[in-house]
Amino acid sequence: MRLFLLAALALTGCATTYNATWREPITVAALSEPGRAADAEGDVLWKDRGNKTSLTSAIDKWESAGSTDPVVLAKVARARALLADVFDLEGDLDRRDSQTRLGLDVATQAVKGAAPEFASALAEGRTMRLTADMIPSEAVPAVYWFAVHLERWASAQGVGTRLRYREDVQALMERVEALDEAYFYGGPLRHRGMLEALTEGRGGGTWAASEAAFQKAVTLGPAFLGNKVEWAATLCVQREDRDCFSRLLNEVIAADAAATPALAAENAIEQAKARKLLSRAESLF
């Protein structure tokens, strides 16, 4: 089943707008002593993020620290993306979308703190496409998680909104790729592979470019099973390659999710995604 993302635009009506608070200033301040303690407690809980209770408690601790440090805010944004994945697998789409919106809001604050010149340019009405080169290398985590949440939020609103923000997300991911293509196990390349697959033909993407991006993401982040899951879910489905789809997802399921302890929770989720995708194969092809 091929999905023509651009062709669907005519069917969508008006797109929803995300009203980012770029005009509201943010002051990055050092954590208080209680704040540092809460942040450290959150870090400890994060190590056990495969447990949903520990994951939510880590977020609560980090947020209770009251930090405006973009490093801390980016941690919260990443954690909310993971929690959104958990709710998605549980079929709780309302809570999934709530986590995405909360993650988008906190990632906005992280970007403002980590890339103030970029945020000021956006506040003046300049576009992300024209100002992305103002993002410094230290802002990569904040910008990456902002882009992830923006893409997820826009997708949940419908094709029209996703198309409205496609260039923004693309500009941000391209900047992250230029600064650190290996960030989050090839994250920006994973996004490029997805976009190339979904815009093949009319939208300017190509399957060859998509495959090359996914292959590079796997090379840069071989321990992260999400690279193959995204590859299967987008490129394999778009070009109706069921053999590739099944091969990649079965490789993910057969992998040892705990082989890389730092990714055990994320990989367990990716394996669950792989099983869910395989169960839908008949409707996808």
C-alpha cells in the first residue's frame, strides 16, 4: 500500500498551528542545591526507564528541579518521547498525544536556551529554513527532540498539518545532521530516510536516497533497533517490498534487546513496534 503524502493535501482542509512561545524570553540559570538533588534523583530513575513508573518519576524529578538549563530540558523532552511510545503501544492515543505536546513545549524552552539567536530570529518572524544555520552545535539535543516532537504532533493533527511543518522539521534535522549526524544513533539520517521514502516521486524524494540514509543510520547506530523499524515501516511499505519488511522486522525481534544496557528500554519498545507492524502486514501490503 503506497502512501502519497503530497497527493493527500487536497483532502485535508485547514492545518493546525503550533503557537511556539519564541517571543517569551528565557533566562538560563544555575540549579539551586535542592534542584541539583532533584535532577540527580531523576538521573538515577532514568536508568530504570524500562519501568514506566520509574520513567514517569524521572520526568517528575527533573521537572521539580525547576531548571531552565537546556541540557535538563532536553532530557525531559527525550523522556516524554519515550513515554509517548509506551502509551502508543498500549493503545492510549490520548496520553500519547498529551506527552507529545508536553514534550514539544519543553523542547521549545530547551531550544530557546540553547540557541537564543535562532529563537530570536523566529520571534521576528523569520523561517526555520532560513535561520537553521544559526543553531550552534551545543543545541543539537534540544533541536533534535524539538523536531521529533514537532513531527509527531503535526502527524497526529492530520496530513495537512504534517505538510505545513514538513519543511521546518526537515530544516532542523538537516542542521542536526550537519552538526552531528550520529546524534541519537543516526537520528537525523533516520528522519531523512523516512522523508525520502514518503516523498518519492512527486515530492522529490527517491527510494535510493531513502535506503542510503537508513543504511548509514544503521552503520552509525547499529545498537539501536529503531533504525530498522523505521526503515521497514516507511521505505519497505512505500515500495511494497514485503520481503524487506519482514526481514528487517524479524531481525529486530531476534536481536538481544539488553545487549546494549544503555538502550535496553528503547530497544524493547522497538521490538514491540516490530511485532505490531508484522501483525499488520496483510493490511499494509
